[in-house]
Amino acid sequence: MPRRERPLDEGESGLLRFAADLRRLRERAGSPTYRELSRRAHYSAAALSEAAGGRKLPSLAVTKAYAKACDADPEEWARRWREVAGSEPRAADDSPYVGLAMFQPVDAPKFFGRERLTAELLTTKNRFTGVFGPSGAGKSSLLRAGLIARSKEPVLLFTPGANPREECAVALARLTGEDAVELADRLGDPEELGRRHRSLVVVDQFEELFTLCRDEELRAWLIAALTGCGKVVIGVRADYYGHCAQYPELVEVLRNSQVMVGAMTPDELRLAITEPAAVAGAKVETALLARLMADAVGQAAVLPLLSHALAETWQHRRGMTLTLAAYEEIGGLDHAVARTAQEVYNGFSSRQQAQAKRILLRLVTEEGTKRRVHGGELEADEDVLLALAAARLVVVDRDGVELAHEALIRGWPEFHEWVEEDRENIKAQREITHATQTWESLDRDAGALLRGRRLANVPAGLPLNSRERAFLAASRAAEEEVSASARRRTRRQRQLLAALAALVVVAASTTVFALQAGRTADEQRTTAAVLKAVGEANALRPANPALAQQIALAAYRLVPLSQARNALRQEDVPSQVLREAQSEVTAVVVGPTLQQVVTGHRDGTVVVTGLDDLPSPRTSHEAAKHDGAVTALTTDSSGGMVASAGADGTVHVVDVSLGKPRELAVLPARATAIAWQGTTLVTTGNDGALSFWTDLRQERPRLLLSTQLGLGPLAGMAFRPDGQVLAAVTTGRAVHLVDVTDPRDAKLLSLTKEFAGGAQFSGDHLLMTTAGTAAHLWDTTDPRNPVRRAEIPSGGGEITSAWLGAGSVAVATDDGLVRLWQLSGQGEPVEQALLRGHTGPVAAVGLTPKGDEVVTGGADRSVRLWNADPRDPAVRICEQAYPRMNREEWARYFGDLEFTPPCRD
């Protein structure tokens, strides 16, 4: 007869209720013995008995196996297990991996892999040190579980938040026991911080100074306070390096004291994986270690995803062994975060899902970075918040709530979509939150309420908390009172001034009208005539293009309005179809010297087409074949080699110097962007590292060197023709100019003031960046201070491709149009021609070396060559304008304005 189970301890804890429910589950299954359960569940009888013992929470894998052996739903019990795990204190033998959360000083015994950087920070003689690295590289964990945990002196640790002075005061009060409010007042003098705390100051997530703090005075205060302290270490996300460079004080103290946190070496990564398990008395299966190394080595931003995957694998371990099977069950490195988050979200009711979405969107900025929220702002459903915390998606402490890591935004597709879709509402909500805090800090002073356009622009339906709703209601009430008061005041003023106004009008109107009426009327009449003539010229163009162009030219000379100038562009641009492709065009590149065009296609083919064998048909050759769509094409400075990158990550290098292409190599690189530095090909992948490849015409290309910029993954890049300056476009759409004179010692120089998705150099110093509905031209003569020369509008559609040539720019848009612009010295660009012909979006555009021919490729699969007239519009129009405009035609379109024929014989 089987032995009776030990009675459960007395109490009402969640753990005891969970154990009692497991026992009842076994009873409903017919009370099988634990030996029988062991046979069904493939776990030892002791492990299953302990699961229902109520002494400690079993692992998730054991719980699901127990439920399945008793014919219950394992996923339902997995949900219940997470609820208990979130409500129970963490046991001493809990997971040795912290998941998405950063390591804290108390986690130092299980923090491995960063021993070298920890020693560097502990032994540095620098008074001020900046720790830079991409999001996910482990900067915060390094500072907390590495530097702070091993420091022998008291350390002041804080993040800037929206108000750096208050955050500093709270942290200092926690360290000294003083009153935080009084400290905040005394810290008004930046030098007070150095006097009150003479040992190490650590400011983590320093980028919050630029993403959350909106007050320039507070930014200046923090910088002044830190530069006056004895020893300071700041942790900064690498893509905010350029923001730091805007402050001379930071530039000075960081000049020779920077620590770059990049990808772990294979040995460091091995320690980070295996040693925490060893500390807990467990081990990592050899097959799992090999898989993790293959998945994670060389990637700087992978650590939080790795830690989360290991934490989930720990819950599914076999005994005290972390197995490859468990790792694959939880979705591996790429899907573990999404799987966990989606499981938690799907377990909520529809009301709770809406609440979870509201909570998570509160915890991000419009730039897609995380932000800490204090409890009073969140007003969250406690059950939902606890469930999110139990799954380690958010971190809840006495100071507030924040995302466990920004990797959650990237790794959970649904969350990423929320952020992208609600970006404008997130921005508006943050502005309301900030304004509400200011209003309350001023004792609800009416002067801090929203007024006018700022109030009118608040979107409807924002998920506001009670304080923000009160602020918005007060703003609207005050605005209505102001409007009503203004109406009353206006009515009284009208009554008082009516008589006087009548007299003044009678006396003054005669004089004013006499002086100005003639001139104003003439100007208005001329402008009206010009606008009318331009409209009629546009309508006349299909039937009588010669007369329509003369009307437009005459109108522009009378009044140089933008409407008249656009009417001068060439719209009858001749074109020919170079090739009808089998798949839509995704990329185009035109050789700088050779008369040929290279196109990339959705089906992965790269095709070279000659331009010098007139007339058509053209000769085309397939140059390379990718397994996915071609994402980028680029040619070296001589035009003799072309490199292509595909969605499959491969890079093909092709020799096109002899007309017929010859594939030289397929590089062993996984590339997201490529560019040429002279005849050296540079590739970059998901880790953001630059790889320089040379000897490409030899049998085996040589990897000259690899270097890390610390900017994270790049979406695009371009080298200035002299090869000394790189324009690096991050996935966050920031454009950094980098000194790569010595690639081993690359230096970030500046950050352009416009976000962009692409960049291209032309000539000695001209840089073009493209984004959304505009292209921007920059003078990079001084790359430390790029100057914006011009903005070129798209004309309505979203820019899909652009090409900067010698004296001209071609801009393609998703509405199937291409606009050609002329660049004239320091003046504004002038629209030269509008190219119509594609039946779908134009995906790629290029210019021939002289800039007078445009090559386009689109979703309609056609590759077209256009011949635009590069001359002054007046010369082009008057050369073709026959017969000339006569007086009768002038009078028809310009009335009695003085006859000034636009074209003379």
C-alpha cells in the first residue's frame, strides 16, 4: 500500500494553494502512485512528490509534466505557475539567470564574462569615464554587478530621468538618510554634489538626459555637477554619442577616457553561459552550449535575449541540466522573448489586454527607448502589472516601473507594431505628462496650462491618467474662459470705438487709398493674372505644348511664383525601355565611368545591361544570383567591380570591367549594408561591426580588418570620395559622420540634424540624406559641423530612392514619379523635369556620369532610360516654341498687362 503524503503546512500562501491543487488534480486522476506518475511524466517520483509538497515552487517543466500525467491542460497549469511565481518571493535556489532585467549588485556572484572590463573600470586613473555601447551590450549590468559590487567605497547610483536633480537627490538621500526634498533644494548649486559625495558617482542610462529630460537648464546642471565630482562613470547608449559631443564640457572630460562595450569574445560568452549554472549546482549540456555560441557569438546586442532564453530554459531543465531540447522548446534565442510575452498577453482577458498595452506604451518614449514611470503616473491594474512582472517583462520596485530591457521592444513583434503605430500619440502623451508635472509642481498655476494651438493639437482618445485628465480639463476650462473674456472685451471695444473708427476711416481712407490703392491693385492684378495664366497653361499643355510653355515662361518672368517655376519643368522627357525584367527591380547602380547599368531584382538576380550599344535591343547578362531579394548594389571608384547584398545576407562581388560580368567571390559575411572605400569593400551585419575586404580580384579575398563603431546595427553607409569620412546610417535613422582615416581608431565626428534612411556622397564634400518626403543636402567640408545646404521635397509621395550626381539630383517616389533637380551653386535647387512612365512605384533610380540621363527601375519590372534636357528652361522652351506668342494670345491670357513676349526671334 502506498505511503500517505505528508500533510501540507498551515497557511494561505499561493504556494500552498498551488500544492493543494496539484494534490486534488492527482486525486481526480484516480490517485495514481508517484511511481506510476513518474512513468507517465518521465520525471522522478521524488521530483513529482516534491512538486506537491508545498515547500518550494517546482520548475515550470515539472509542473507541466505533472499536469499532463494527470490528463490536465499543461498550458493552463503553466499560466497558474506564472501567477504563483510572480506573487512568491524568489527562492534562494531560483534561476541563476536574470532574464531581460539588468544584473544588480546583489547578482554579482552570478555575473560572468565581463571580468576584463570590470577590472579596467576599477583600476582606471581617469576622473571621468564614459562607458559606451549599443543597447543590449550589458552596460548597466557591467556598472552594477561589475563596478559597483566590487567597489569598496559607497557609490552614488542614479539615472537622469525627466528631472536629473530630483533623481540625484533621491539616490543621495537613500545613501545618507537625509531628506530628499531638502537635498534637491541644496543641490541647486551644481558644486554641492561634489562636496556632499566625495567617492564614486555612477550615472547609468545617461541617454535619458536627451530622451526624457526636456529642460536644457537641468541638462546643464547635471553636466556641471558631474564634472565637479571626484570620480564619475557614466553609461551611455552608443547611438547617443553624438548628443554628448554637443556639450564642450563632456567632450573635454571624455576625450581620453572612454570604455567601449561590444560583443563578448567566445571565451567571455562561454563563461556568461556556463558559470551561473555552475554556481547554482547545475550544468549546461554540451550541445546546448555549442548552439548558444553559434547563435550569439559576435553579436553585441544579444545579451538580454541570451539571458532571457537561458532563464526560460532553466525553467524547462531536466533535473539540474539545461538541455538543447528545452532551449528549442522555448523558441531559441530569436523567439524566446516573443513567446513569453505573447503567452502572458494571450492569457489576459480583453480588458486586461487593453490595460497591458496601455501599461507597456507608458514605458516607452517616442524614440522607441524605455522610460521609468513612477507609480502615481501609471495607475495600473495590479493583477496585470504583477503578471507582467512575474514574466520578467517589466521591473517593479519602490521607485517605479520600467521595461526589463529595450530588447523587449525589438524582440516582441506585436509590441514593436504598437510603438510604430502609436508613435505620434506616445509623443503627445509624454508632452501632456510633462506639462502635468510642471503644473502640479507650480501648485496648479493657471500660467502652466495648455493654451491655443498646443491645446487644440492634443489628439482625441489619449489614454490619460486621472492627474492628466484633470490638467487637460483645467486647460480647456481656462481656454474657454479666456475666449469668453476676449469676446466680451472685443464687444465693448467695438462699441466704444465705433464712432471714432468711423471718423478715422472717413478721414484716413481717402489718403491711404490714394497712396496705396494704385500700387496694391497693380500688384494684385498682376499676381492674379499670373496664377490664372499658369492654370490655363497647365490645361493647355496636352493640346498646344509650345504655347503652354511660352505662357508659363512669361508668367514666371512677371512674378517668380513657385507655381510658375514648376510649370517650366520639362514633362515630355523621352525615354526608352532598356529591359523588361522577370521580377520587379529593387536596386540600381550606374557605373561612374563605364556606360552600363546594374540592376538587382526581387527574385535575387543581378543583371548588367550595356548603355553604349545604340540602338536597342540592349545586351544584358546575369551577373549573380541571391537566394532572396537584392537589397543593395554598389560600385567601386573605377566602376570595374560591383558588389551586391541580398535578403539572404550574402555578398557577391562581380567584375564588370570587360562588359560581360564575371563573379569574383561570395564573401563569408552576413551583411545588412555594403559600401566601397576606393577598391576596398566594406560590409556590416547585425552586430554593427565594419569588415574591410581587399584582394577581391584574387582567388581568395582577404579580410583586412574588422572594427566596431559602437553605433549598433547599420541600415546603410557611404564613404566620402577621399575615403576618410564615413556616413553611417543607424537602424534608428540617425546619420553619423565618422573619421575612418585609420579604421582601427574610428572617431565619431558629428550627427546630422535630420533623421534619414539613406546617405550618398558626391564630389569632394556634398552629402545627401533621404527620409520620408524630403532629401537633404549637406556640406561636409568640416565633417565635425555639417551644414545643411538645401531641402528637396518629394512632391507628395514617399521617397523610395534618390541619386546624387554631378550638379543634379534624381528623386523617385512610391507614386510612380521621378523628379530631376538641378543644383546651382549656393542657390536653391530648381526642378528640371518630371518623369512619367512607370505603372507602379519606382523602387530605384540612378544618373549617368554626365547627369543628363536617368535610369529607373520599378515594381512594373521595367528598366527605363530617360534623356532630360539639361539646358536653361528659357533656352529649351524658346528653341521649340513655334509659332511665337502674338499680341492676341498675350491679351487672351494676360489681359491688358504690357505685352512682353517670352521668346523673341
